[in-house]
Amino acid sequence: MSGSPKIKLSAEVSKITIPGRKKCYRLYGKFGYGICDLMTLEEEPPPNINEPILCRHPFLESKRALVIAQRVEELQLKYWDNGKILQPLPSLSGMRQYVNESLDRTRRDHRRLLNPTPYKVSIPFDVSVSEKLYDFLHLIWLQNAPIGQ
């Protein structure tokens, strides 16, 4: 709407949207398995490997973790822009290989069918947010939340 980020507010925190243009990354630990998924503002630089990264729950101030990633994978790749192909599309066999490799990078206890271990994300949200996105989200939230009298 007019190029500025908007937030949908709700009494249920799980229904509140996270405004702005964003990027998503998967952070991997020293054993090659995914530690968590991280959402950042689009203009933020990608997380650096071997450096502490503060991962926060979007709404619960005390839920946060310092993560040191050994590998960072961008989860959203742009293939088209204004009708133009930006990079070659993967073949079906290439996609199958990517999915199988992605499953191999997921711990077995996360993949088991009976009582799987939850993946470290901000439940009910499927992703943690960067400190900059957390601050931006709460600024927009406070600017738009009604003030009781």
C-alpha cells in the first residue's frame, strides 16, 4: 500500500504479520545440520559464518539465541523479474537432488515419523528474526496499535 510496510494486528499473536521486504536464511551448525531459519530485512547483509548471530522470536522478547553458523543458505532465490529469467531454472532431476540433499542435512530425530524433535524455530512462527527486523516490527506495531483510554 503506497510502498510503505503495513502490519496486520490481531489479539492472537500468531495472526500478526511481519511487515516489510525480507530475506530468509537457513543457518547450519558444525555437524552440517540446520540449526534454525532466520528472517532479515531485505537490505540487511547476509549472516556471516563463524560469527555470533542473534536470532529472536518475533514477539517474545526473552526468547532469543546466539547462533554461530558454519554455513548459511539463502532460502528464497529470484528466478524471474518483470517477465525476465534471472537465472537458469533447475531441471526436475536437479530439484529432486536438491530435496534429497536438503533432507540429508536434516537431523534424523527431526525426520522421524513418531514423536519428531521440533526444529528450532519460533513457534508458532516458522522462523526467527534478526535484531534489526525485530526492532522494525515492534516500531511498526507500536505505531499502529490502538491506545486504550
